[in-house]
Amino acid sequence: MVFFLCSCADHDKKNSLGFNSKLVAQVGGGEKRQSLTALGNEDKFRITYKGEDGPGKGKHIVFIATDHEYRGEETLPALARILAKRYGFTCTVVWALDDNGNIFPGGSNLKGLDVLKVADLMVIFTRFANFEDKQMQYIDDYLHKGRPVIGLRTSTHAFNNSDNPNWRHYDYKYEGEKKAWHGGFGEVVLGETWVGHYGKNHQQASKLILEESNKDHPILLGVASAWAQCGGYNAYPQGKDLKILARGRVLNGMTPDAEPDTTKEELPVAWARTYQLESGEPGRAFTTTHGASEDILSEGFRRMLINACLWGLEMEKDIKTDNPIDFVGGFEPTTFKFEGYQKNVKPSDLDGWESVIMPRK
């Protein structure tokens, strides 16, 4: 099944598409139309970048961004524009907003996940979210279908919603009666939940050491000299078909040439696995415990993420060592810290190919 979007409003701006649109699904040459809901003005929470040509044409990637510290609200639109412009995907980014309609990292006022109904891939960068039931249902429906997931950094502890009786099993420390959900979304889908920091965050960067036994994995094709500025996590991933792809060498400094901290073990920082919910279909999942917006300045790290998206979509044949990974438009990342996000920025400010990520106001 291949989906594409047909605009119902003149909302195109520099090849970017808002989601005031009808969905057309092509099935075996026939057409079947369905409308994405617009109740509650969901469109203000999201921007869609519409690719024109490339191996991803006809496929839709949805990015969910709301973390408090690591500037996932910058990482995800930057990746979305690369995948749309360079590879032809349709990429929708959904943010949490404040009461004034500004992007509010770490907030749980996030709507518009009905777009997951037509998604081929979900990329998630959330931290301790507590979404309303309707939005959680869209995520749950997507996961039960076994569709692929890419999880960045704090997505191991994506949800902190133990007070919601309908979705508390997604909570990062869930140990309730649903035994198959021990550890919540992080452990069940990504392979690990929140354990703790490893090393000194904001003081010790990490160099990614590719796992020798899996160096030929498609996600690692062309990946070299990858490093990340955000600090390491304790991580001991498990799960079906688990492949550790890279380990983190903790550095005594915030530059890639800093000396290694020889007191630290090299723990997994990137892995791939198969997940499957109870009564659900199996699906591919890739996780990295890094992903801050400054991390993707590293070409090696950025290439790994682009490769992971293609792998998740079972597009290994389209992964090449020289695939384009250059940014589209201006990318001026903000150094990660709590409360360090750029204020008064609306999703519409990031529309189009040339808008700066992230504007300073």
C-alpha cells in the first residue's frame, strides 16, 4: 500500500506542505480516499515537508518531538528536511505546544498524531510525555501493526504517565499486571528503559565505536568518525534479533579529539532489534541513546540516523556510502540544557526548505 497526499488548500510554501489535506491511498491501481481529522486544529501542531523525487517517494515518515533538554525539536525537523528533499519522502513533524501555539519542548499538549494512520515510519524523540488518550491510541494502533520505529536519546523513557489507567503500561518504569509491558514503551519497543547517566553529562562527550561483529550491518554503511556531544547513558538492551551497532567511548571533554575516560566501560549507544506487542505484528526498531541537535553536526552520526530510517523501511538497497546527508536550509542548533530552548517559535516558522532551524526571536 502506497500513500500520497493531495492538497485541499493552497498551503504549499517552497515545496513544504501543511496537513490541511485529503489522503489518497493507492491500492493495486485503485483509489481509496479517507480524510485525516482536523478536530481541535491539529494542523497547528505539525509541518509537513513534501519531497518530490527519490527512493522515498510515496512513503511517509512521522517525527514526534517533545523532550525537555536535548533539543529534539531541532534534531527532528532537520532530519525530516534531509529525508524529504534529498530522498523524496513526505515527512511530517509534530511538536508539543504551549497555550500560545509556540513549540514547548517537554510538554504533553501534542496533537495531530492521526497522521500515524498513514505513516510508514515513526521517529520519536520524547521525554516523560503524558499525552491524551486519543493521541496515545494512534501510537498504540501504529505499534500493533508492527510498523518500524526509530527512537532517539530520551525515548527510552518516552512516557511518564503512570497516573493514566488506560496507558500506564507505556510508563518508563511500569511493573504492573501487564507482565509483557515491564519497563514500558522503552523496554518493550526499543529494548531498554531509563537506567541513568553514564559519565558526566555536559562535560563528557562520546565517540562511537562501531561493533566489530556487526560492522557490515546496513545502518553502519559509510559511517565513520561518529561522535556525540550529549553524555552517555547506562544501557543494556535486550530483545529479539538484537544487534549492537555501536558503543560509546566516554571522553574527558566535549570535543571528538578529547582523551578517553579509561575508567568507563564502552556501553551500547546504538542498536537494532525486532519488537512485537501482545496481539501485534513484529516490527523493526532502531535506538540510539544520543541525538541532541548538536550531535547531528557529526556527519558520521547523521549518516547513521539516515541509514537507520532507510533500514527501518526495509530499503537497504538504497543505502549507499555516498548518499547525501547535507542539511537543507539553515541549521543553527542550540546547545542542549534544560529550559534552553528557543522561545516564541511556532511550527509554521519552520515551514519551507530555507527557514532556519532554530530561529532566534
